[in-house]
Amino acid sequence: MGRIKTVLTKRMTLKLLKVSKERFTEDFEHNKKAVSELTTVSSPKLRNIIAGYATRLIRRGDTERTYRPPISKEDGDSGERRHYRRDGKRDNKRDNKKDRR
């Protein structure tokens, strides 16, 4: 059995909650059936993980969460890390450390 990717399960769960939030409840068994009806997931393990995550989000009341995909280099990101301090300003000391090497 393969590894289940966290990004895949979160993205699918949040999409399902966005499209048909009224179909999900705090009951895991009910959510399992809803996931089976709404998706074409062939793996019972993946179905259960999605249903469990949906149940957890419903119980916490955190259904307004949105999935933010990672920034790719095509989006204009140079790929280098930027360091910020707690007050939101850039930490130039850490950024310039790379230049000294």
C-alpha cells in the first residue's frame, strides 16, 4: 500500500467542504459515505483519511479554511528563503549571511 500525501488529502477535503458542506456532519461513518458518493476515490484508506479530516474540521468549526498551494518558481518566486523578524520586517543579517560565503 502506498503512502498517502498530506497535501492531497487536505486539498480534496477542503474542496469537498467548499462544494457541499451541508452533506458533512460530525459523524465519521456518515462522512465516509458522503466521500464515497462525492468522489471517485478507489482506496478505502484514502477515503477514511479524507472523511476523518472532514469530521475533525466540522467538529472544530473550521470549515472556512482554504487551501493555499505552495508557491512555485513560475509564479515569480526566486526560490530563495526570506527571513522575517517577529515584527514583520526583513532580517537582513540572515539574508546577507549567504552572500558572505
